[in-house]
Amino acid sequence: MKYIIIGGVAAGTSVAAKLRRNDENCDIVIYEKGDYISYSTCGMPYFIGRDEISAESLTPRDPAWFSKRFRIDIKTGCEVIDIAIDSQTVEIKNLESGEMFTDSYSELVLATGSNAFIPPVPGTDLEHVFTLKTMDDTLAMDSFLQTRDVKSAVVIGAGFIGQEIFENLTERGITVTLIEAKNSLMPVIDDDMGIWIEDYFQNKGFQYFLGEFAEKIEPENVITKSGKSFSADLVVLAAGVKPDTELAEKIGAELGETGGIKVDYEMNTSVAHVKAVGDCIE
């Protein structure tokens, strides 16, 4: 039995470790397009703001560790670009060399996660605009902060990541403005809890604006639809995530009502021999 897992962050490596505990003899291969695996996503905003948190502390396990501990073959920098369900093969691109190769599976697991939502406004491709979804995102933002004189920042989105990066940029002595399109801070929680967060922001003198939609990002400013302009040497897009279902859609896997991959209670998709787990599922 050979398992191929696409994606090597939280869900993919968890599946691989559980598979090995259940079966000492199966073959397990993980393909991860990024350079890092099994990293602490929740710690990334705090790496930006706190000297005591290092990149190494967020990435405690590398492919060599998984190979030694669980006999799992993890190939980073390798992107699965196509799946042939009839022959049960995947086509992979080595992102460093450009080499294309194929591999075969008995069972396939989609652990492709989610992508940061990029608001459809001009300027999101500017060099001072960042998301905070992957370890590569985090290191890129940290490098920018280390090499530029960043005095002001705008965070777009007041969810968990938005508020955490707001806090940690403030810890660095940066003047930060938080913009949220909805009418409450932390809109994913109930309003009667959100008012406590708003009260905290007000007591701290933090600058935030609710019901404001970013209309345009410029090299030094963020302009909202209401006409407000906020100085921004750095812009962080924290407007949410969406499931990465590109490969699932290629093979005709059914999606659920919310746009994630539809699975049953054993994580089976609608395609034979293909399961899905993590942020990519409904």
C-alpha cells in the first residue's frame, strides 16, 4: 500500500504520522511545494513582534526528522500540478530545478490547506504588501521590516491574524491602523463578546476603523471607499482565507456549500481512493 499526501503542514504531517502508527509497512510520501513543513502557523505573528521567538522555534521538525522517526518520505519544493485518477498517478514539478516527474499511489490524501484571500483592489501586488499565511510569508515580512524604515502600517481585516499582527507590529514601535469592513472587531465571534475587544482597543488608544473597505493601496497610503487615507509603509492583508481546491476541482471532486471539498465521516471525497483533510475541506 502506498499513500501520497499533497501538503505537508499541520494536516498532512498529522495524517502521515497516524498512517505510520496504524501500518508499519506501508509507503508514505508527502509532496510540499513550500520549503517548510509542520510549522506553527499560530506563532507566526508573534515571530514578527517578539525577539525571543525564532524561526527555528516555529519549524521544529524537518523532513529528516520525519524520515528518522516515522520513515516518511517528505519532498519539499515539489508541487503536484496534476492528478490522473484512472492510472492513480500524480504529476509533480520540482520548483528548484523545473524537472517534471510522476509518482503512483494506492490512496491519495489532499491536504492542500487554504490560501489567503486577496481583496480585489488595486495595489495588492506592491512590494510593501504582505499576507501572513505561510512561513515563507512570515520570513519575507520580517526581512522587509529588518531592511526598511517602517514607521506606519495598515492591517486590513480584524480577525485572529489581523489582530495578532496588529499587536505585534505595535510591539515593534510601529504606528498601526486596523481597517475592518464589517461593523465589529473580531466579526467571527458574537457581538456581545466583540464589545469587550473594542473596549480594550479604546482603552489602549489603538487606531481602528469599522465599516471601512479598502479601495486602493498606494506606495505610501491605503485609501478607503469612504475617502479616508491612511499612511502605510507596510500593508498586511488579513481578510481571511479560502480553501485551496484547485486540484480537487481538476479531478471532479464534489465541493460543499461553503466552497471546501465535500467529504464523508471517513474523509473520503467523491472520487475513489482520494481523501481530503484540513483547511481545504468543508
